[in-house]
Amino acid sequence: MEINKKMTIEQIIYDQEGNVDNGIAAILMGSGMHCLGCVMASGESLEQACGVHGINCDALVDSINSYLAEK
């Protein structure tokens, strides 16, 4: 799986079995994205959430995709 900035946080953190991917959650939390359980996690894109939190979205997407490539 590869993620993109148009996906919601909810789509990004859950694996194909419906379990939270703790590695992705840790990357998001480490970047300053502490709203993983927020209502907006299912309604706004990663790009929108990054904009609200002042996070470089492209760098975050790259970090998550690098993690996924190593799994």
C-alpha cells in the first residue's frame, strides 16, 4: 500500500485487516499530528490536517511511504 495526501488520516492509519498500524501512528504523532482519534480524522485529508497543524505534508507522506516500503 502507498498513501497520498488526499487520503484521510483514518484511511492511512488502519491496515487492511482494520487494525491500527502502530508504526504509521507513531510517525504521525512524532510529526506533531496528535489528532488520530479526532472526529476530523475521518473527514479531512492528510493535506488539510497538515495545513491546520503547520506540518510539511509532502515530507510526512514520504516518511510514511518509506516506512510502508520497509514492512
